[in-house]
Amino acid sequence: MSSYHHIAKRLTAPLFLLLLTGCVESQKTDPSAYLPKSANVQTFSMADHRELRDFFEKNNYHWDTLDQGVPPFILKTIPENLDGIEDIREKKRLFFLSILPMVLIINEEISQERELLLDIYQAMDAKEPLSEDQKNFLWALARKYKVKGDLLTNHKACDNLRMRVDILPPSLVLAQAATESGYGTSRFAQMGNNLFGEWTFTPGTGLIPKDRPDGATYEVRRFDSIFESLQSYMTNINTHWAYRNLREKRAQLREAGTSPKGVDLATGLERYSERGDAYIEDIKTMIRLNRLSRFSTATLRKS
């Protein structure tokens, strides 16, 4: 059985019926809507870091229990008093363990998208006709990842989409989140749920930086949740022209049969900051000093 139909069997009936009837175009544009979600995902907000610590204790979630799986949960906001923790190691621990589950949830979704995509490409290479639901999924995926061109005839567009639909190493995401948000204590993280300092040019929809130059109109975007900030950041890395080098490096490692590591892909962030190479070295140092590569094999708990 192909991976496409293997995953499709796990879709909820109404969504799969939309695919079968070819209604993706008119009713849905996000292909992730047709993918199975992680079971038993909890969503909550915690105003106090002690609540967060208690939740981790209750779920036996620590550095040394990662091999037992990471509890799937979505944190809407970072506790306001996280900055009040005097022990920097404890502050880091709570921050990294808070963000990791959401990174894994998003990566799981991307992995499922990629599995379906590669299955469709395999059928195309074999000159097999695609079903309407496969075509609809392909076009919806192209819209989500901002790829132009006829995917049924344009090999360059197909390669571009394959390069974009791929996961990001948790170590890289966590290192940038910590660097850009001061471990979740920055004004933008606390007031706008923005871990990565993403901008918006729609007046009134974000926070105005205190050091914004005269005449500048950008604002730092507000998100409804930390999870949305992570989704936006990962989509940005996977689609924006500025990070093409990162995606190419990831594809080269995949082709060589190597799992991309955060320290390897960090070299593709030269345009993320005006600091260029110095910023890249900071991200690599963040990964190494905090042993973030330990998360490379982390998976979500299924029960």
C-alpha cells in the first residue's frame, strides 16, 4: 500500500471526503488540514513558572526522560515571571522543554506532508496517472509553500517544492528562539507571543520597537499564541528567498543520506541578522553549550 493511501486511511471521514470530491480548491487551501494530528494534545496558558514546573513533574518530563517521549502540548503564552528565576540553568530548562513539544508537533505535520509529496512524485516518475485528490493536495501544498509553476510539468517547480517541504532540526529552532527572545523574557515574547522578532507592515497589528528608526513603519508582529509564532517562523525559513542556502544545504545532506543537524543548517542564516557570520556563530554556540542536539531523536509520546 502506498504511503499516500496509508496516511489517507487515518484522515477523518469528512476531510477525506472533501479530498475525494475535489473540494480542496474551494473549501480548504492548507494541506495540513487533511493530515492526522497528534493525539491528546493539550493546550493551556500558565501565568506562573511554578505551574509549568509542576506540570513537567506530573508528566515525568525532564532532560533524562526524553527517551520516553515528549508529552504533546501547546503553550499559548510564556509565563510572565520566567525572568524572575535566578538559576539560569533552570530558566533555560523550563524554556527549552516548553518549546520542544510544539516544534515536534509542527515537524510531525511537515513530515507527513513530505511523505505524501514524495509518494506523489514517485507515482509521477512511474508515469502513473494522479487521482484528483492527489492533484488537489499537490496544488494546495504548493500554495502553502509559495511555489509557482505547473507541478505536473515543471521539474524545477517540483524540485523547489521538495526542497521546501522538510523539517527543521529542533536544535536550530530552539537556539534561535532562545537567542531572539532572551529565553522567552523579551517584551515581544511576553506581550506579542513573538519568539523570533518577526515583522509586520500592517499598522496597528504589532508592537512598535522602542529603538525603531525615525520614518520606519514596521512593527513586531503579535501572535495569538507561542505555537503560531513557531509555525510562522518555520514557514518563513522554508519559503523565504533569504534562506534558500539553508534549504539547499538541507537537501544536499538528505541526498547524501545524512540527517540535517542544527549546527550544519545554521550556516544558511546569514541573512537572518545584520550581524551575519557573528550571528551564525552565536547560534552554533547556543546549540553546543546547551547540548540542544540531544533533541534530534526526541519524539512525541503517543499515549
